[in-house]
Amino acid sequence: MSLDPSAKERPAQRTTPARLPRDERRAQLLASALEVFVNHGYHGAAMDEIAVTAKVSKPVLYQHFPSKRELYLALLDSHLEALTKMLVAALNSTTDNKLRVQATMKAYFHFMANDDQAHRLVFESDLVNDPEVAARLENFNANYADAIGQVIAEDTRLAPVEATLLGRALAGMAQVSARYWLEAGGDLDIDVASDLVYRLAWRGISRFPKES
């Protein structure tokens, strides 16, 4: 029992949620948007639902992202940047080209496995045919293929245009095989799966003559 007779008259104290730093708030909004976009697709997603999922007001959401399209593109850029960093790190992890191919294939498979939502947003969105989205995906694919092609050109007698073509082929092999593995339910161990694709790729690339 309260000993203070005025206690009943005091209004309940309201707690105001702590204001997050801008970068943390942006990351929170992107994470919530990813969930909504993956569950409903771009066209089915609504800014209202993204705000509710993030537990913020719509004005707060619009302060960071003026439109759904800008929010989606920011999210796509974020995940393409993360995947690019993973793949470049794999390529730069050794000067042994055999191990480079192995590391790159493994990195692609682990990206797919570790963040299924990111993979679906990047490669299975209902907005992939949009010119801005398609341009971003093409830029990612071109940069990745060019990085592989540069390694091939440095190590063989192939012309740059030939090495770049092989880079595209290897990049496509990694992407398609990793997506199939994930969609098949992951019954095959991830390291076994990525190693199978790596061995196939390396047996082809290693046949080209070395630069003397």
C-alpha cells in the first residue's frame, strides 16, 4: 500500500524510446525492409508495413528514405557491396590460383547459405527487369567477372577479351550452382557442394597454357 496520498493523482510516467544514431537507425530500417520485401515482393510491400516492422513512425522512415524505390535500391546496393567484398577478399586471399578458385566458389555458396533473404532480394526480386536494378546487377556481374578475368589474363597467354569471357563463365557457374544448391534444400553439405563446383572449374581453367 502506498504511503503517499497523492500517488493516485500522479500521471503514469512515459518512457521515450532512445533515439538511435543515424547509421544504426538506417541499418535497422534496412533490415526491416529486407524482411518485408522478401515476404511480399517489391510491388506488394508497403512503407506502412516497413515502418510497423521497424517499430518507427512513417515520418521517421521517410526521413531516411523518401520513397519505397529509394529504400529498395539502397538495400540492393548494400547487399551487392557485401557480396562483392566477400568475393574480392576470396580472390585476394592467396596468389595460388587453384586456391583462389576454391575460395571464390566457397564464398559464393556461403553468401547464399548465410543470408537467404539477401540472396532472394538480389537474385529473385520482382524488380530485376527494372532498368536501374538491372544496371546494378550487371555492374556487379561485370566487376566480379573482370576481377576473375584479370587473374586469368595474368596467368595465361589468353588475350584480355578471352580472359574476361572466361571470368564471366566462372562467375555464372558460381551463381547458378549456388542458387540451385540452396533451392534444392541444402541436402548436400555446403563444403562438398562448393568443392564439386570448384573442381569442375579448376579442371577447365588449369588446361590453358601458362604465361612463360
